[in-house]
Amino acid sequence: QAQLVESGGGLVQPGGSLRLSCAVSGFRLDYYGIGWFRQAPGKEREGVACISRRGGSTTYVDSVKGRFTISRDNAKSTVYLQMNSLKPEDTAVYYCALTNTGEAYKCYNFVGEYDWWGQGTQVTVSS
């Protein structure tokens, strides 16, 4: 059964770091583009970062550029989001998602582009 399971969330102080993981089963990961999204209370889900099916092209929302890094390990069927210099406004539930539509060498941080989703992991940035 196809499944995406996020882990690595938690409580961290401002300026701290976390690394989120997304373990993917039931899919051959190198066939899919991958995105990380987040949703804060009372807000819409927003795309944070994505990485393309081919070529490793990445796209980040402006608010996380220079602080977050998305990566993929197809052999381990796992996707990562390294988050540094965390801010209170990064507090949200973080989701990973897969897509096999669109261009192979580009990715887009649009919710509607993605068809398979994990259950999410909570990230709280607070002192």
C-alpha cells in the first residue's frame, strides 16, 4: 500500500534547526517529484520547497530561501527537509507530497500539483 510518513518534527527554539524526513513506500521514488508543504492554524496550506523528478531542480518559497534545503535519497526512498535558523512563523504542520504530472526537470509548489500526501508532522518554534 502506498504510504508517505513524515517524522522529525518537534519543539525548537528560534534560531534552531530540525531535519524532517518523509519515508515513502509503495512508490518508486525516482518516478516522482516531491514537495514539502506546511499549514499553520487558520491559514491555507502553502508550498515550502519542492524537488523535480529528474535533475534535482529545486524551488523554495521566498520566506525560507537560504534557510531550508530539500533533498532526496531515491535508494532509501526518503525525502528530507533541513530547516535552519527557524523562526516562530515557521510553526505549522509540515506535509510531504508526491506528483508524477508536469515537467520532469522542474517542480512547482502548488498544492493542486500533488496527488499523494502524508499525514504531517508538527513543527513548533518557540522560546
